[in-house]
Amino acid sequence: MYKLSKRILDLIIATFALICLLPIFIPSIIVLLCTGEHEVFYLQQRIGFKCKTFSIFKFATMMKNSLNIGTGDITVRNDPRVFPFGRFLRKTKINELPQILNVLCGSMSIVGPRPLTANNFNYYSDKVKTAIGKMKPGITGIGSVMFRDEEAYTSAAEDPKAFYKEYITPYKGELEVWYAEHASFILDLKLIFLTAWVIINPESNLPHNMLKNLPEKPEWMAAKVA
């Protein structure tokens, strides 16, 4: 029943969002065609449902060869590989909106674990991989809510890749397992609301107040927020 209601919710929200977001999509497409490398969409292979790969849609914000330059698939604040307009798209999360197309075709959901590259996915333990593999990846989710500004953490690290693997990945893994164990229609609605909330109020503690029994923030993250 949950899976059916989730798919219905996905289709309703994705269709409504696509129509409502055309005033944002069209200007963004025009600007992208006229700037950077003149590419509109960026398709990248990510790990999805049943741990199978699929192509994710995003607005192009970085150089095509970015995965082979600098910090690879880890993005830091003021990353030189990101185009000026791309910084705006990433800060506002507009670059993620084309994933609505993934939702409509069924490879993604509105809410779920964030789809990772194979490299980052392999940082997870087998337990986390198994939990993630049982769910469709989402445009947003508990990981997106708790790591609203992930680049702030990686940018402050001496070695962003090592920091992501050793610090961010373990906590993200705990969060995704928590979501897999508590997934429900009501929880998805809460996460949709919280996604919008933390964009407006990035320092808010509402996620921890609103969602019960969340894995406790690690000390490094609590200190950074404080």
C-alpha cells in the first residue's frame, strides 16, 4: 500500500511541479545555452533501485571533464570547476529540478536516498548498501535535509575526499538506514516540508525536533553548526 501511495504521490507532485516550474526552467535553459560550455543537461550514471545504475538528469553546472579534475565527484565551496551561473543553480538547488523527469519515468522518487556515483556508493558498508538498494533514490531525503550545505563541510577540510569518506559517509549511512526502517507516507510528507524549510532556514534544528529517534549528530557536525 505504501509503495502504491508513494508512486501516486510522486506522479502528482512531479507533474504539478513540472508545470509550475516552467517559468524557472525556460530562463535557466536559455542562460545555460548562452554560457559555460553551452550544455543544458548533465547526465551522469548513479546507483539506484536494486543497486543498478541509471542516468540522472541535472542542469549542467560544471565542466564536462570535472570528474577527472581536482576533487573528482566531491564538490567544494567556490569550486573552480563550477560555472558562475552554475553556482547560483547549485545554491538554490535548481540544478536538481530536472530529476523530476527521472521521477516521471520511474527511476527515482520525490523522497528517498540520494543517488550516488559508484565511487561514493562503495564507501558505504554492506548494511547501508542493502538498505539503500531496497528503495528508489529520491530528489530529496533525510540525507539532503541534514546535509543542506554539504560543501561547507568538505570545503573546510584539508582533504575533502578523505573527509567525505571518513566523516560524512558514516553519518549519511546511518540516516539512510534510519529512513529505510521508518519509511512511510507521513514521513515522506515531512521530509518534503523540511527540504523547503532548511533551504530558507539552513541553521534550523527543526529536523531533529520534528523527526524522532534520528541518529545523533556526530560531534564534528554539531560543532560546525554551533
